[in-house]
Amino acid sequence: MSGTVGPVLVVLLAIVAIWYVAAVALNAPFQRDIYARAGQTDVPFLQLVNDTLAQERPILPSPAQVAVEIWDTTVNKKITSNRSLIYHTGITLSSTLTGFVMGTLLGIGLAVLVVHSRVLDKSLMPWVISSQTIPILAIAPMIIVVLNAIGISGLIPKAMISTYLSFFPVTVGMVKGLRSPELIHLDLMRTYSASRAETFWKLRLPYAVPYLFASMKVGIAASLVGAIVGELPTGAVAGLGARLLAGSYYGQMVQIWSALVVASVVAGSLVALIGLLEKATLAKMGMNR
Amino acid sequence: MNTAAQLYTPAPHGDRAGPVIDIEKLSLTFATNDGPVHALSNIDLKIDEGDFVSFIGPSGCGKTTLLRVIADLEQPTAGRIAVNGMSPEEARLNRAYGYVFQAAALYPWRTIAGNVALPLEIMGLDAKEREARIARNMELVNLKGFEKKFPWQLSGGMQQRASIARALAVEPKLLLMDEPFGALDEIVRDHLNDQLHQLWAKTNKTVVFVTHSIPEAVYLSTKIVVLCPRPGRIYDIIDSDLPRQRTLDIRETPEFLKVAHRVREGLKAGHSYDD
């Protein structure tokens, strides 16, 4: 772990530096307009830089502005407040996790069916793959509207969109994992006259565990994207998606960027959490060489 | 002698008089894109209870295929085969044999004891019986004290011994071994040969053993089957007159060398048209 901190930090610093340069460059034209209207000429370069980084509605807010906004909307607001980012993150996180759990279970279930039935392998797998070629932005409003028409609203429709995105990597990963036992291990089970169920529980499933964790890492990140996309057509009531949409309605770039940064931090933490779970599980299985 | 007599129990299907394995005019042809491959052709072989039989021959002679036919892992295309008077499939379903593969094939997520327990769980034995069999067979292969280790913590030779313990734990009267020591170095191999010989002498099991090594085959066997390739067939069957009780020193005796010579001649003759 300690070996990766340094390089990651260097890249982070580089990103921040590029961000500052880009913010100055993008906000400078508007700032020059302001100076021109106020009749100010010969503004020192340093002041121009300072002013471009402190605009109220910048085209590209500076990292400091985003950090201040995040601090302001997390620490300085009550969690129950509509303006608290923690509140919105919580809303998004709940549908992310619900959708992720459903997607993972669905993915495992489909993989088990596909691995055990040639017919389902031929008939189901093409549909599983083509399901991901449809743009999620097109599907999301339909799911929200259709479910709303039959009286289901709130968390579940958003979670369904997360499910839709997260079941796919799990299905593909688990099909690969459940098929990965070596021939010699399958022959061994045959010499014991093991049933298909025994072969599944005692050989295929443990073999697939590393594959499951790898696909869950992809799945949970996709789940978060699904939850945010699912919040857009609901009219931006609550959630990180709502913050993004409201921000773009009112030209609040600082709000959009802070929601974006929080979303990526959340995604990173979720993936790291799955990574920890993976480490603990493999250690318990004696496969943590 | 007493222990051997105690461990000896009659075959379950009352077919005691007959051979454990009875093969008549057996052939196996694989269909491939380049046309049929005659893996086995016209095999006739009888293996009696308590025999230690080695299949020896160059690569591609069908020795592993023949073992897999006995184990019902391959299906013959012609001829007749009976294992304990049953079809190989019935024998497999009755768990009549233990099979040791070329590689140890231990499950990495199970401890050594857990690996030995695997077939016992599938057989539906209760925990007490499982414990007893694990303890007994771990001791038999000299792995006592390694129960809680994971496979990767053991050397290759120890892993293969664990896989033998796993096969023995089923308590089969027939042990099928496919080049079990092929991947091990000479010193470990000698040691395991000695242990396997003692195990066989102690338990009076019938063993069918596939190998590349002439000294290994002659040292272990009461009967040596020399196979030759294209098509895979039996070239010679040698009944060894070496005493049942032997030590590794026997490999220096004229009797041993005589048998080894006949095996070598068989392998040479079976191979000659190839060059």
C-alpha cells in the first residue's frame, strides 16, 4: 500500500496544477470584460489570476473554491438540510447499495444458470450483452415513468437502474469464474461421483470467488453512476444527481464540481471497501499468497 | 501378516473369484479433425486382487487413456471391460476406486485435512468418521502434523502424498495412479516409491500405476504391462518373480536387472518402427 501512495500523490498534484492553469485560462476572458466595463486598465497579472480564481460564477471553478464549497455544504450544514451534501450523498448511496446488492445477486444467479444449461448459455448470454449496448440515459426515464405508473417511486426505481448497470460485470465475471476450474479438478469430482450441486458448492463457487470480487469492484462503481443517472429524470429532488442537474439549471459550476468530486470520492471509497472485503475473504480462504 | 489379513475383506458383489479388472478386446478411437486416432487397440488384460500392475510405455501409447477407461473418465469404442464385475460407471458410482492424478490437484482454499475430507463429505460420512479417516490416512502417508497447513505451504512431494491420502481415505480396494511421481525429483521419488511399496504391502490393495520410469515400474510391480504407440496396444506382459517384500536395495540384484532388461527390450521393440 505504502508503495502506491507516492506515485498517486504525484499524479494528484499534477492534476491540481493543470486544473489551476485551466481555471485561470478559461475564466480570464470574462474577467477582462469586467475590467473593461469598470474602465480598469493595466491590471497586474497577479491580480488577474487572483480574480479569475475567485469569481462567483466561474466557467471552471478553482480547486480551492470547490474545496470551500464542499466544506461549507458538509460540515457547516445540518445533515437533514436540503443544502447538505452529506444528505444528498446519503440518498444516492442508499440506492447505489440497494441496486448493487440486487445486481450482484442477479448477476450470480444468471451466471449459475448460464454455466449449468447450454440452452440458457445460448439464449440468455446474447441478451445479457446486448442489454449494455442500450444507452442508460434512454432507459432510465422509462424505468422511472413505468414504475411510477404502477405506484413504485422513490428508492426502488433508482436502485433498479443501478441493478441494470451492475449485474452485467458480475454475470460475465462469474460465468468466467464458475468455468475456470481445471479439468483435473473436475475429473477428481467425477471420480467421487459428485453431483452437479456438490461440484458447484465445493469446486466451482470457491474457484469463482476472486472473479466475483473483481467484477464487484466494477459493478459498484457502475451502480453509483446508475443511481446518479436515475436521479436526473425524477426532477432533481434529492441526491448527487439532483445537485448536478440543479447546478446546471442555475449555472452553478461550483455546485456541480463539488457534487462531482464527492461522487468520485464515494466511488473510490466503495471500490476500496470491496478491495478490503476481498483481502479479508481470500485470507480466510488461505488464498492470500 | 496379521494386519494384511484383517484389512482383507471380500469384494462387495460376491465376485471374489474373478479378476478385479477384466478387459477384453477393448479399443478406443478418438475422432479428430485429422481423422481417427487409435488411442487403444485390442487390449486384453486381467488384473487380480492384490496385484500391483504398472503400465509403462512411451508418450502416446495410451497408458493414461487405459487408466482413465478403467476409471470411467473415458469411454471405450469397442470391447468389454469389467471393474469388480461391474461396468466402470457402476464401479465409479460405487466409489470402488481411488484415483491419484499426475498433479496433486489439491484445492487451494482447503487445508490439507480439508482436502482429505473432500471425498468423505461427498460420500456423506459423519464428522466423527471423517476425523478418524483423516487421522488414519494422514499418518499412513507421514503427513501427521500438517493437517492445518494450506497446500502452498507444502513441498511438491508432500502435496502428492496428501493427494494419495485423499485417495486412500475413500478406502477403496483399488487404487489407480497416473504418473503420481512424474513431476518430482529422483530423491523424493525414491522415497515415495519406498513408502508406496510399504503401503501396498501393508494394505493388500490392488494398484494400477502408470509410469515412464523402468526402475519405478520394476521396483513396485508384481505385473508390468508394456505398451507401444500407434495404435496404443499391449506389447508385453511381464509377471515379476521378485519377492513381495522388497527394499530399494533390490534394484542392484541380478533378478531385478533381468526384469528391467526385459521391460527395456519391450519398449525398444515396440518403438523401433517409429525411427
